[in-house]
Amino acid sequence: MQNSVDTKTPTSINMPVLTLNSSGPAVLHAKKLLLSYNFTKVNPTSDIFDADTEAAVIALQEHYQYDRDNNFAVEVNGTIDRETWRALGDHFYRKCRR
């Protein structure tokens, strides 16, 4: 019996909630994912969640709030929560699959 893998549904993740002035490796990871969306004002070498990062997150959330292809709701709040991490990962996954 072969295991099947669902490639359409993002997996659940356990990442920290990030808000303005958060810092650390998770912020750097989030910024790299935001850069994959071409949010060029995000500084990928700083591990600080600054105003430019927050603006990019809000733009991402606004996109996913109306994206009919996803199966999860994203609240527009400038915070990288579980749903926003899923949106970031979903985009990166789709981009890599092309």
C-alpha cells in the first residue's frame, strides 16, 4: 500500500506569531518568504519586524483575503499568525512547483 500525499492543502505548522518589533530567526524567514512576493522594501538582513515588514504583511493578507483558491481565511491585521504563515508557505510552494 502506497502512502498518498495531499499536495493541495498546506500542512499545519507551528511557527511563532510575529508582530511589529518582534525579532529573531522567524522574522528573517518570514521576510525571505515576503521577498518571494516581490515586496522589495523588506530588508532581508534585519531580524526586526519593522513598519516595512508590517506593510508587506498587510498587502499579502489583503491579497489572500480575496483569493478564492485558498481554503483558509486570512485576517488583515499586520500580524503573522498561523493563517498568514500558511498563506506565505502556500505562495512559496506554488512558486516552486512551476
